[in-house]
Amino acid sequence: MKLFFIIPLFLFLGKTTAQESTASKQVSTFTIEAPQLKTKRKIWLYLPKNYENSTKKYPVIYMHDAQNLFDAKTSFAGEWNVDEKLDSLNAQIIVVGIENGGEKRLEELTPYKNEQYGGGNAGKYLEFIVNTLKPEIDKKYRTKPNAKNTTIIGSSLGGLTSFYAVIKYPEVFGKAGVFSPAFWINRKEINEYMANSKKLKAKIYLLCGDSEGDDDIMVKDLNHIEYLLNLNRCYCFHLNKKVIVKGGQHNEKLWRDGFIDAILWLGY
């Protein structure tokens, strides 16, 4: 079961084919120093259609694995079509996609070291987002910088790290989309961290398929996290939503198909 999940985690390195780019004109890229990671990182930026002709400020969604979000040319196994989906809704959102670190993806998107697979550097990755990237975005673009208007979304290891982020930085991230989270790789530690955390105010959208591995482990992990969340805060506040997709597998299609429902439920 674990091998089923670990294979795609290493292969989000992007394609190098002659395929035409499918990114919309609303998407641009830039590179930023990431001192916490001792490297540079390519960032993909989506601005709403009317951004240039407006003076309004916008909420921001931070997303992992930017290679897979906007462009079929760079995606590993199909893009999420984030730009086309937001364009079709005329969504008033800025999206900041952070490219993964290639062979360092597992290292950067796991909060704790796994005895078999290593990792454990998500703390520094989130420090980069919180202390370097977000201040730059808030300085250069018209954003609503408070936690209520700042969301973090990811899948697989990115789902794990997004969940960790709203616990670790409640003053920064007020919402999270947690898609097919790889809780198994840090199950004991993340459950303890959740159980011992202060009451969470963040809205959290949980998504997985019921065909993502052996023994329904993904569904079981999501159910347990939902249970811990409901211990942490009353379910009557409706701050969590859990979606289990019948036949859903651990792939881009599941996450692409779930993206719009997630952002609409999160309040966009």
C-alpha cells in the first residue's frame, strides 16, 4: 500500500516534451530566493481577469506542486486546470503555485522524518512560504493578507503539509484544502500534533477517493482526522467538510474534479 503512494510522490518533476503550453494568459511565473531551503524556487502566479483594471484587493490561495496546476506541458500526469476553472467562474482570487523541489519533494513536504523514507523538512518549506514568499506577494500585489483570506491547498504530501500548516500557522492560514493527504507517512506524529493543538478556527476541506490503496487506509485516516477535528472544535460550527469520492483514485483527475467544490465551500 505504501509503495502505491510513494511512487507518484517522487515523479512530480515536470515533463520536458514538445507539447504546447496550456496555461492561460492570466498565469505568469517568476523565480524567488528561498533562503530557508538554500535554493531558488519557481513560482506560478494566477491573477483574476480584471486584476489590471481594478483597484480592489483579493484573497490568496497558496498551492503546492505548481508544475501540475496550470499547464499540461509541465504536469506529471495531467494538470488541475486551475486557471481555466477560475476563469470560468470569474473567480476573484489570486493563486500562488509553488513548484516542488523535484527529488527533494518528499523531504520538503513531510513535517516529520519517516523511519523508512526520510523527509521531515516541511517546517523550513513553510517558513519559506510564511516569511519570504507571502511577504513578497503581499508587497507586490493587491492582497487581503489576513488569515481569513489566506488559504493553502495541496494533494498527497501537499495535502499532509497543508493540514500541518493550518495547525502550525493559524495566524497565517485560515483555510485549507486537504486532498488525499499522505497522513500514513507521519501518522503517529500528525495525530499527536493535532490532538495536542489549541482549538482550530480554520475551515478545512478534506477530500479523498475510496480506491486510493489497500485496506481503505486513506478513508480511515481521513475519518480519524475528522474525529480529532471534531474533538478540537464542535462539529456544529461546520468548519470541516469531508468528501469521499466513490471510485476515486490517487491522481490528478480526483484533485482536478474536486477543486471547484473545495474553493466554493471555502467561501470563494
